[in-house]
Amino acid sequence: MTDTAEKQDYSSTLYLPQTEFPMRAGLPQKEPEMVARWQEMGLYKKLRASAAGREKFVLHDGPPYANGNIHIGHALNKILKDVITRSFQMRGYDANYVPGWDCHGLPIEWKIEEENYRAKGKEKPDLKQPSAMIEFRKECRAYAEKWIGVQSGEFKRLGIEGDFENPYTTMNFHAEARIAGELLKFATSGQLYRGSKPVMWSVVERTALAEAEVEYHEVESDTIWVKFPVQHAGERSGDLLHTFVVIWTTTPWTIPGNRAISFSSRFPYGLYEVTAAQNDFGPQPGEKLIFATRLAEECAAKAKVTLKLVRDVEGDELSTVICAHPLEALGYTFQVPLLDGDHVTDDAGTGFVHTAPSHGREDFDAWMDNVRALEARGISTKIPFTVGDDGYYTDEAPGFGPSAEGGPARVMDDNGKKGDANKRVIEALIAANHLFARGRIKHDYPHSWRSKKPVIFRNTPQWFVYMDKDLGDGSTLRSRALGAIDETRFVPAMGQNRLRGMIEQRPDWVLSRQRAWGVPICVFADKDGNVLVDDEVNARILDAFEKEGADAWFAPGAKERFLGNAHNPDIWNQVMDILDVWFDSGCTHAFTLEDRPDLKWPADVYLEGSDQHRGWFHSSLLESCGTRGRAPYNAVITHGFTMAEDGRKMSKSLGNQVFPQDVMKESGADILRLWVMTTDYWEDQRLGKSIIQTNIDAYRKLRNTIRWMLGTLAHDKGEEIAYADMPELEKLMLHRLAELDKVVREGYDAFDFKKITRSLIDFSNIELSAFYFDVRKDALYCDAPSSLRRRASLAVIRKLFDCLVTWMAPMLPFTTEEAWLSRNPQAASVHLEQFPEIPAEWLNPALDEKWGKIRQVRTVVTGALEIERKDKRIGSSLEAAPVVHVGDPALFQALEGQDFAEICITSDIAVVADEGPADAFRLPEVGKVSVEPKLAEGRKCARSWRITTDVGSDPDYPDVSARDAAALRELAALR
């Protein structure tokens, strides 16, 4: 070979990858440009036009609250929704996503009070004045509008595609009219009533709260054991007179509200005598007290006394007992009966439950269950209002109310701090010699999820919806909701039991809030709480709300305007309470799904965090079942919460928060989306720097696979190769695509994105980059233009690209768009494409089984060559020509007819049907295969770098192999 020949540069004759698709993604810069492009081209409208006439698939958006920048939970939630709607859109559906916002409620009121009044030293206006109320509501509306705009931009930056120009909001005039209309359906059907029940009350916020607005935190509370003097007993229980029934409570402040004591006839009680005492106050020797048998010794230890059992006490004896109130001397002169209750246990306490019907749901239920029997016994059944909305005792708490010495005691102050009520009640009990013992206890206690301050249970008039009233068809709201749950698909399945348990146990739905910003409970009621039912009145209300919004309810003259001339305004009171915001969001199905022609009712899917089993899933279910008899959704998907990398809750104080804005700025939205796709989102997930880096690394490999395909397809002429003419290796890749198509489609149907992502990443890294592409690079780069092997490989890579990029488009919309437009510059968007249809003939399990055997043998060869490389006996696998000994007939048969040297990326290879020498390389997991490493014989081809004995066999191309010489001659002829 001459010096000139040795220096010949053949790179221009090779089909090397050529692409402008960069290896470095630059997502933080590129993604905003793509968002702008989508907006400029009107991608959303093009999607709707392309899907016209298709079957609708509707994921109804649970509305986030419009009061701040989005957080990582928002990002997780919206990305999941976006992936679902995009995946259905690309599978033949019209999957329109309409974003929505929850706009009413206390958090916005607080912000307005804080920013517009307290911060400026201004006094909050008197909202009883119509003009002040309407002006305040306008300030709230403007605040919500501002944050809807901010959050819209942040969601679009995440790659979320939807109708952001026409979202739904609960404060839209039409929405407010429809929410009011849904309320009136409950009112006119007799499901709405005014009642006086203990509800969770926020002293800080001055409003009732629903269970969905409450979270539980550990607190330390006073706990007391109180002696109630037995005042009356049955004829055969005379020895119980002048004894004491002892109760235990963690809320001493509720003692003024006590009206009964509950016990259980399911377990034994005993009468005990104190024989010794070592305490500063409390029981003394000779006193007799009644306890549940199992708890007597434990109670004795608390009071530092010794007890002796006098006799057992039967349940039917207790049912005849009436006690005096322990604070009788202060004016609590009523009788305190004992009531048999299923809620009483002997796990803790005394076996007797202090029952204050104005301060607890179980207490209220126990009291109401016995009202008729108590009235028959001449016992007053009036439920007192002992605590006002400000946390102070009222005059119905003698000794502690406004007329008490020292003024009224307070349960809780405006900042959520404990008042002096516990202290003063305990002191009064000690003074009356009715405190058995006292202590402290740590336990979970309800707090408002907005103010983060404790709440109290307080009897107050509110508006409720019945859960158990017959709705005229033998069903109740509860039974309808439970039936609807059975008809709903839950992902994960455990969500069904969670929601069912909440519906089974929930009390009547309290709808009223004592606030200003929201849809009013727009009914008129008389002094007894009877609701005015008049279709003409309701029509006037709804018409006004549609045109003017709910502000119309608060305008001057609203009462007379809506009542008209048919009703006496002196009889009918205009209710000024505001609807629970959960009722607002529970109605979104009505004014969004039903009222928009581009959507449908019911929704196919609702998707939110698992906390929404008691929130939006719950209120939507009740609202729809109460008005339509079924759930507004066919499926409910729940996701967990995002924790810090170490599993702790993210918090500002710990400095472990991850903000989606930061991730997008540093790494890009597609990295965040890839994280969501690789998590078990049904459970709580973790996120931090190392997890983000893991996703960056996975993304980089995926991107490089796409980049290589784009570079290789630069030489693609679009030629179709008949399946029958394809080489086996290409048929194997098509088989794998057919298998993946099933995995992808079933995964999207099951909302199992991790399975799809894992399958596609593994396929890209293991099946393509590390195997198929590696094997075919020589043919793709060096074969002649007419080579079937090369042309078939290009055809398959084209199909691989189309499938992988469209399959991943819902998950990684920015990267796949960039790749698609790089391949198809004239295309509008990958998101207007459909998933490719896979021919049935591509599925070939027999071929897959055969190539499984071939690849088993290949792993032994590559293992042997890796040692040779490591020991520097070879530099590249092309320097090798190993001898492969195959003692397994099935494996040997699989290799017949294969170019095994190409498959192993060696210059030559010999396959022998025997066990091989003892010192040959073997892998334990592949039996009866061994490899003897050998060096390839011949010269190195200057074009393909393969070492062959035919280099120089063509005199026109003396430094290349015969294969490469033929390719060069063909290329020259084309030029």
C-alpha cells in the first residue's frame, strides 16, 4: 500500500449520522420558545379541530386555589393530567383539557384584609353595609384574577396544553349562577335545612369548618376526672345514692355544656370505696365511686387512692341513675341522666363519657337518640349555647359568662391561643370538691388547614344537607353516594374503601360559612328555619346572578327585588351566610361538564391528591348524587404527596423545599415531567438534587438515542421494505415494537406511567443503543446504497423513531416536539399526530424466542472480549475473531445462517458444535457455551476498520475490504 493510499480519507463515503439536533438539550432556554410557538400557531385550536367528531374523553380538572405561585404538588398534579389528556388525544379521542380555578373563600379574604387594610393601617369596612360588602368582594375578585393569570403562565411553562384562554372559574358570573341553582335544587327538594348542631368552629376565622377543611396536629391538653354526684337511682340501687359517677375528659371547658353521662351495657362496672388517699384534693377515704371494672385501678392511680370493690353494678341499674351537675352550686341545677351509648369503650378513661351535646358529634347524637325518652321522664332536653363565636362563654354558662365575677372566661383567643376557660373550670371543680384527678395528655387535635390554629366544637345554627333523609325513591344521599362509589373505578383501588369509609361515617353536610367572599346561601327562611320554595323567586335570583354575579344578593334592595310582591318581607329573612367553598367546587361538573359543548357529563376521570377523598371527590360526589343520583365521574385517580429526598415533609423551616420554577430554570420542564413519569405517583414520592440528577442522566441517554436516530435518518429516502423481505434482526425489532405498543397502550389506559417509561427507557438503552444500533452501525455506515440490510435497517429505524417519539410525546412534550420538527421540518407539531398503528404480522414470538438464544451466546462472547480489552490484548472488538464452542444443540441451531461476527461486532468468528476446552471463557448463567479469544487475521480496512483477509482484493481500492470496495464503486457510479 502506498503512502497516498494509507492516508486516503473515506469519511465522506460513509453514511455517518448528520443532525442539528444537539446533544446538549438547553431545555431552560428552548422550552419557553416552544411554548410561545404553540401559542402563536394556536396549537390548542388545531388539536380541537383535528379531533372534531371523535369520541370525547374528558378529564375534569380539580380546581387549584387562586392565591399564590404553584408548588411542586401543583406541578405533579398538572403533569399527570396533561399526560393523560395528551395520551388519549393521540389515541383517537377528542381529549379536551379545560383548566379551572377555585376562587372564593377565606384565604383570599385574609389576604385582602392583610394587604389592603392591616398593612396600610386601615380598618376593615363594616360588611353589614351593602356597599362595603360589594366593594370588599370586588377586591377579592381582583386578587383571584391576578393569581389565575400567574398560575396560568406557570402551568403553560410546564408544558400543559389546554383551554387557558377560556378556563372555568368558580367566580365567573355563570358559575356563580349555576352554583346558586344547585343549592336551590337541594332547597326545593327538601334536602336543605337549618339546624343547631355542634360543628367545628374556628374562633380565629369566625366561621364553621367542614371536615375537609381540618387537619390534625399533636397538642398537649389538660385532662380531668370529674365526680358527678348520684342524685337518683332505681329501687334496688339505693346504695348508689350519695356515690359518684366519674367521667374523664380532655376538654375541661366543655363541662358547663354537660347535660348527660354515657355508659355502655356491654361491659361490667363496679361500685368502689376509697380506703386510702394521698392527694391534695380529690377523693378521700370513705367516698364511693362507680367505674368500669377494667379501668378502676388505673383511675385510682391517677388520683393516688386505694380502692376496694363494694359490689358489681349492672347496666340496667345505671340506666335508672340521675346525677347532679358537679357545678350545681354555680347554677347548673338541672338533672344529668345516664344514657346507654354504643360509642362508649373501656379502653381508656373511666367507662363513663361526659356528654355535652353542644360540643361534640357523638355527644349530640347520643342526646338526640334519647330526646323522647328524656322528655317522658320530665328532663329538659334544651341544648345550651355555652360558647359564642368569639370563644367566650355566654350567659348560658353560669359562673363563667359575661355576668361572672372577673368577666367571661374564654376558651380560645383570636390568635388561636388557649384562653383561661380550662383553668377557671378546674378551679371551680376543686372548690366544689368534685375533681377526682387532673393531668396532661398529648393527642391529635383538629386545626384549621388555613390558619393552622386549633378549632373547637361548638353548637351553632347552620345550614345543612341531610345525609339520611328519604329522597322520595327509598334512597338517601348517603345510600346514593355509597352506590355511586361501587360503580366508580378507583386508581389505585384502595381509594374506593377510603372514600366509602368517609361517606359511611360523615354527619350531615354543613354548608354555611360566616364569611363574605363566595356564593351566598341564596334562600329566604322564616323564624323557624322553613325555606321559601317559590320557582318565580328562584328564577329572579338566578337571572340576577347570571347577569351581575352573586354580588346581586348583597345589593341594596335585594330582598324586596327577589321576593317581589307575593311575599311579606317581614316574614321572610334573607340568609346572609356564604356557601362552603367545597360546595362551589363540588358544582364544577354542572357549570363546566354540562354547560360546555366541547365537554361531556359525566367525566371519564377525576384526578387529585389523596386528600381529596375528603375534599373535591367527596363534595362532587355528594352534590351530584343529591341532584342527579350518580357520581359526576366514571373513574377517580389519586396521587400521593411529594416529600423531601430523605422522606421528610418539605417545609420552609427545614430548607428542603423543591420549587418547580427552580427545576425548570436550571434543568427544564421535561426533566420535572420525567421525574413524575418515573415515580410511583400513587404513593408519596420523593424529590431532591440527587433524584433530579438521576432523571437528568436518564434523559441524556434517551436524548442521545433520539439524536442518533435523527442523524442516521438523515440518509433515509423513505423507502418502504416489505416485511417478508426484512432480515431477521429487523423483524425482531418490529416484534419488539409490537410488544411495546401493547405495553404503552395498556399502560396509558391503566394510568401506569412508570411502567411505560421504564419499558421505553430500557428498550432505548438496552435493546437499541447497546444492541441493535451497535450491531447495525457497520451496515448503516458502510454498506452500499443498494444493500437490503442497510435499507431495511433505515426503514426500521424510521418506524422506531416514529413510535418512540409519539409514544413519549405526552410525557416529554418539548423534547419530542423538537425531535419531530427536526425530522419533519414542514410538520405542524408532533402533538397533532396519532400513535402509529402496528401491523399484526410484526408480532413474532417464535423469532423472539430464537433471538433470545442468539443473544445468550452473544453475552458469553462479549464477556470474553471485555476481559481481552481490560487486559489490553485488544483495543476494539473488531480486532478479535473468537472461536465460540456451543454444546447446546438448541443454541447452536439458533446461530445457523446468522452473521454472528456482525452480531458480536467482531471482524470474524467461528462457531463450533462442541463443549470447548476447559480453559475457555464461560458464564455460569449460560450453560454449554465457551469462548476462545483469537485475534483477527488480515489487514485493517481503511474505511470500515474491520480486519479481514480480503483487504486489497480489489485493485481499484487497495486499502479496503471487498465489501467496502463494492460500496465505493456503487457510490462513485451514483455520483
